[in-house]
Amino acid sequence: MRRGLRFVPLALLAATLLELAVFVVVGRAIGFGSALLVVFAVSLLGLVLLRREGMRAWRGFKASAQAGQPPGRQVTDGLVGLLGALLLAMPGLLSGLVGVSLLVPPVRRLARNGVQRAAERRVSSMVAGDLFGPRRVRVRRGAPQQPVAEPTVVDAGRAIEGEIVEPGRS
């Protein structure tokens, strides 16, 4: 995880430069005053949506908790909505475009499913079941698999110290 964090400053710099480039292109096309007005209007809309999405996420979480259902889906949907509204509230045309796209239902559903899969990979299956409910499993029909031969136990009397490491986790 730390390997990816070293690229965050570079990504922020690239995003800032890209935002400036988009602003200059739009400013030349419609005028810098109009472009500045669009940026302020989009940011104001983002602030309004930030409050609305926050309240919506809280109500969804509260309703699922009171109904005794796993709150994970409402939480991830709320997080995606809050991220979209936050990107919309940030001054910038490109971040506003990404924020609006995260608020569109089909894109929001895709982002929510991605956030849910990422969360399920990072927590134990028991916690994931508590958060998101039972998992859906795809069953593929095919020839039965041959059972794997049981390993032979050399010395069943002694305990072996160590830890179990699941593949893909560190």
C-alpha cells in the first residue's frame, strides 16, 4: 500500500496542471469571465449537493441499521455520492465533470460496486459478510474436480508455530 502513496504528490500536481489547462481552453472558448462564473456556479452546486448527499447517506445508513440489514451497500453508495459532490464542490471544470459523472446512477452503481469489491478484499470474509450481507457466488458447471490428496502428517504430536498468510494479503 505504501508503494502507491509515493505517487500521490505527482498525481495531485498532474491533476492541478490538467485543471489549469482545461480552464485556459474553456476560458479562450467562452471568455475568462464566463469560465470563472461557470467554475463558481459548479462549486456552489457541489456544496449544495454535498449537504444533500450527506443527509441521504446518513438516512440510508440509519434505515438499514434500524431494519437490521447490513449497512455496507448504503455506506458505499453514500461514500460515492459524497465523493461526487466533493469533486463538484472543488473549484475546477475537470473535477466537476468527474463529480457529476459519479452522481449519474449507472456510473454511481459501477463505482459503488468497485468500492464494495475493494473493501471486501481488504477485510476478512466475516466482516465483509456483516457489512455487505451474504456474497453472491457464481457457479460454473463442469466436470468434477479430482480431490487433492491429503498431506501426510509426519509428527502429529507437536504443534508447529507460525501464521497463516492468505494469498494476496500482506
